[in-house]
Amino acid sequence: MNINFVDAYYNRGNAKQKIRDFIGAIEDYTKVISINPKKIESLINRGNAYIRLEKFNDAISDFDTYIKLNPNNPNAYDNRGIANSRLNNYSEAIDDYTKAIELDPNNSQIYFGRAGIKHKTGDSEGACSDLKKAAELGLDRAKTIYENTCL
């Protein structure tokens, strides 16, 4: 395949994600990775498409590969946390969310995601702490849940 097509496949994969053609998106991201393995953003995007298809182990594999190449991207940990949580790997999910928060401490969505896992594992105090932080960072739904559940 021609290396000049990398951006075309990547952009088409993004377009396919937007129209919910996740299988098509995965095919395009896979082509990008085969042509240019250095275009690692395709791993995150393909991992997200796998999540939408409930292929959580495939998603985790892509996020693991991405993290080995770029360990400082909070989105990779956040997304891997989502996939781990869907597999009921709650300890791993909390670790992923915690690392994502280390890298992006002002991201309300990550605190909100971790709060959900803490709630599922019976850590109500930790869940409320994360909900409070997410609310302080401006996430309205976290504020509503915090006020209805933790106060």
C-alpha cells in the first residue's frame, strides 16, 4: 500500500467512527497501522471502535501497545479504564483512571469514570470524593449525583 494513503485511511476511519461504522473504522485504522506503525493515534481510535463493538480485550490490547509507545497520554489510560471496567476488571480500571488523573488532573470526566468504579466496588467514600472533584471541575451530572447521593 502507498504511504501517501495513510492520512486518507486515517481520516476515513474517523469519518466512519462518526457515522457509527465501527467495523469499517477498524479496517481503516488497521490499514494505517500496517502502512505506518508510527501513526499510533490509530491505536487509540481503533481501541475506541473496539469498545463500541464490545470487543474489550482487543481494545485493551491496542491501548497497551499505545501506552508502551507513549506512556504520557491520559486518554489512553482513560479509555483502557473504560474497557477494563466493562470486563469487571475493577482494580485495573481504577489504576488506569488514577494514572489518567495524574496526567490530566483537571479532567472531570476521568474523575467521574473512576467514581463509578469506586461505587461498584463498595468504596462509597472514594466515589463521593471523585464525584465532588468532578463537580468542582464543572461536570453538572457529577454535581447532581453528588448532591443526591453523598450529602
